[in-house]
Amino acid sequence: MNYSLLTSSNPADIQSDCIAISIFANKKLSNAAMLLDTATDGMISKFLDISDFSGNCGQSHLLYSDAAIQCSRILLIGCGEENAFDQKIACTVIKKASKKIAETSAKHATLLLLDTLSERIICEQSMRQSILTFADSLYRFEQYKSDKKEDAALEEVCIAFTTEPPCDVATMLIQGKAIAKGMQLSRDLANQPGNVCTPSFIAETAQSLAEEYTSMQVEVLEEQDMEALGMGSFLSVGKGSSQPSKMIILHYNGAGDESRPIALVGKGVTFDTGGISLKPGGNMDEMKFDMCGAASVIGTINACAEMKLPLNIVAVLAAAENMPSSQATKPGDIITSMSGKTIEVLNTDAEGRLVLCDALTYVGRYNPEVVIDTATLTGACIVALGHHICAVLANNDELAKDLINAGNDINDKTWRLPMDEAYSKQLKSACADLGNIGGGGAGTITAACFLSQFTEEYQWAHIDIAGTAWKGKNATGRPVPLLAQYLINKANNQH
Ligand code: BES
Ligand code: MN
Ligand code: ZN
């Protein structure tokens, strides 16, 4: 899919297969709609006069024209009250337009929906949202299907304005395309089945990414390297699997050697059976998505390299397969983490925190400015927030706030959950420094409290994506937009 920009004072001159325009409440035409109405001898206003179309948000109607304009389809999109137009309405409107355009055989579509915007922020958000919405509506994972759906007709989406837009649209186009690309990589990787997407497969994906961008380098720690480093916690998770565990480190250098890196850490459990604490069979296939944290980190660093953000990033993907076998870690086993803390594995299904804690200790050696980890960590997160909003937990208020704001900027929403000493106490073990599960409820919080014992040296936030990383049987690419937006904001504010 191609995305392009256009400023044209007269939409009647635009060559396209479909032009989408805004109609506001009480049939009020946008500037672009007015110009097209004149060029079509009042076709739009005549239609509005005789129809039930009022311009309420969510309405749409397709008109065909053989008038003296360069486009045969005019798609009317209801946008509600003009002065109430905000990002939320923009999302609805763009989604509607993408759905309706996909129902036609248009190859080239022009969006003239942001034409009356005067606010920079809404313009920026809507520009990127347009690209992400179209990318999402066209995404398919059909590699293993013999009968593939016919290719979508749509080849190009042009975002057009009739007057000078109130934001830097060229930059927004680059950002939107980069984030869409990162999301696609993340989804393609996460949708792979567990027999294909092993820790080695994630390592190979990281390696080919590093080959594609000179700004990136990759290192892979093998099991013997991790043994030498004392990563007993991480290694305990893959012990039951014949697939070797890998700790994959991707460096993106966009800011020279002096600047401290931002660290991203992703849970990469390529299949989570639960181990000896075996999960029930229903929907266990979905545990191939237990590497979505790692997939979103790799997608985010790809987006950053595309945007050439002036930041340094170190990404750590903790990849292992959690299987039961005679070699597997058992409930009651005590392991020693890289930090020196001992952990009693009370439940082998609470494995995410075991791979993450050593990755979090390891990343400390890069002296990171902040560390953000993301993981499909707890089923409890779905109980708390369902499938719409990611949980954020942090040991630093400003970092939490920055993440929440970034999520709001790009419609990849988060909600902060608290952390407190009282919850940490739930992680007691009779024989070791801590247990890997906390009884007594608040599973998402106790999991984060476990991690917080390994992140005391730096500013840290944790994003639990158990409810948001996939929908049905399809990876969503979240939280790539959130992380990418956070890093964009970071790059913009550092001067
Ligand atoms: N990967 C799961 C969490 C999960 C479950 C994510 C369902 C998405 C959907 C994680 O490894 C896990 O099994 N967590 C346990 C922790 C418990 C044993 C303390 C859980 O949430 O049940
Ligand atoms: Mn588990
Ligand atoms: Zn898991």
C-alpha cells in the first residue's frame, strides 16, 4: 500500500477513484465538500436535501458522478458537530471511510476528511491514524492458507487538504508509515505458529532486521553465555524444551555514542504450555502469542529506525519455550537469578517474570535512561482491563505519565495500576528470597512487584499486554504505536 499527500485548492481536479469528504451535523458541508458540490452542479447538496443523511458521526453514503470532475465516486462521511470534532471522532470517521472504500473496487482513494482542522495536535493524530487504520484494515496473515483471499483493490491512499494544513504533514506521513511497518513486522512474527516461531526464529528475525539497517546491531546470547552470566532464572524456563533459549539484544544507534540509551525489554515465550503446572487445553493454541512482548519491541525498533529517530535504543528479547518434560523445572525448585536473588518456583506457569527478571538485570549494564518492558504477563490483566486497554505499572510517576500520554496521543490506550509494599509481601517464599507467585489476588500487580525487585537501579515501567496483544486469533501489533509514540515524544522533547 502506498500513502501520499496532496494540497489541492480544487478537489474537482483531483484524479482518484474515490474521494471521501466530511459532512457535518445539519448537513453542513466542509470546504472540500462545498468545492465538489459546485463542480458537480450541486449533486451533494441535492442529495442532502432529499435524503435522511444528516451528517451525524458514523453515517456514510456513496455517490457516483459523471460530472466534469476527475473522480467518479464521492463518499460522504458524517462527522458530527464541526466544533466537536476531536481525535475520537476522527478515529470513527477514518474507520468508516476505510471500510466503505474497501467495499468498492477503487484502486486510488483520496481522503479529504481533515480539511477543516485548525488544531495542530488533532491534525497530527488524525494523519497518523489514517495510515494505521488503512494498514490495519488491509492486514492479513495467510501464509499457510491454500485458498488466499483476492488481493484488495486499493493500492494508494492519498491524504489531501484544500488549504495549508496546521501540522507538519510530511513528518506525520513518515511516522504513520514507519509505525504501520513496525506493526506489520510485529504481527507477522506473532501470528507465526509455535512450531515455526521458536526462540531461534526470533533471533533470525532480529538478525535480518540488523542487516537491513546500518543503524542497528544485534547480539545473541546462547545458553552457555547465559549460564556464564548466572541467568539461572531465565534458563529455568526453557529447561523442559528441546528448543534452545536465546537472549537477543538489538542496538539502534541514532544519537551518537554519548547519549544514554532507552531500554525496551520484551517477553518472548514462543509457546507457554504452563510447563509442569500445565495449562488446561481450551484455547491453549493462543499461547503461541506469548511472545507478543518481544514482537512489539522488535516492531518498535523497526519503526524507530525507519523514522531515524535521534535516540539510542537497546532492545532485549527474552526468548524461550515453556514445556513440560523430565528436564523441566518443577514446582518447589529453587533457582538463582542473575541479580543473586533466589526464587522458589511455586508455579511453572508464572514463567514470564522468570525470563524478564534476568533480562531486566542484564539491561542495567547499558546504563539506560529508562527501561520499559512489555509482556503478556498475567491473565489477571484481562480480568482487570479486558481487551481494550493495556496496564502500566511503574516505579516512576513521570515515566508512567509519559506512557499514558503517548498512548492517548496515538489511540493505544493504557491505564495505570498501583504498586505498593503491601502487594510485594504477597510474594513470600518459605525457603527462598521470593516466590514466583503472589497469593491473595491482584495478579497483575504482584507480577509487576516481582519485577520491581530487579529494577531498583533505574526508572522503569512495565506494560502488561495480556488482553491487548491479540484479538480472536490475530495479533494486533500493540503496543507498537504506544512505544513508538513515547519515543517520538522523547526525541521531540530532548532539545
Ligand atoms: N502467558 C501467561 C499469561 C496469559 C494468560 C496471557 C492468558 C494472556 C492470556 C502467563 O505466563 C501465565 O500463565 N500467567 C499465570 C500466572 C499465575 C500462574 C500466577 C496466569 O495469569 O494465570
Ligand atoms: Mn505462563
Ligand atoms: Zn506466559
